[in-house]
Amino acid sequence: MTRYLFDSDAIIDFLGGVPATVALFQRLERQGDALCTCDVVVAEVYAGLLPEDRPRGERLLAALQFLPTSLTSGCSAGRRMVLCLPSSGCAAFDDRLPDRGSGI
């Protein structure tokens, strides 16, 4: 099983019924993969929901696996983002990138 942490754009696209995003979510779920979210994504999505869309948005967010975050995770993600600037030719957020330790 692979865990996928979706950003707010993906969640918003799913809620908006964007066919490619809906198909991706469905395919990953059928494969037994975990569809995940985190506090930042929840805040961004929730802040953009219209009052009439909140129940549906809340159901979707509650159905996703919640991944807690930490300072170490944020620093690691930042290092990976720097390594994956367009000029580097790197695929963004590739899990095979080396971790440079927990220092800031």
C-alpha cells in the first residue's frame, strides 16, 4: 500500500468533479492505496468551502487518512523542494531523494 498526500488543489478538484482527479482518486482507492491529508491541506480546503459545500467537504476530509506533521517533516520537504526546482530537472517530491539529516 502506498500513501498519497494530496494537496489542496487536488482535493478541490475532486470536490469540483474534475474527471481526471476523480478517476485518480477512485483508481488509487481500488488499488488499496491510502488517500491522505494533513493540517495545512485541511485548513486551505476548509477556508475555501462555501457554506453549502461544507458538509460534503467535511465528509471527504474525514474519509482521508490524516498525517500529522512536524518540524522535521517540514524541513525535509523544504530541502526536497529546493532539490526539485525546475532548473534541476528533478521530478518533484521523488521519495528516492536522499534525506540530508534532521538539521535545519
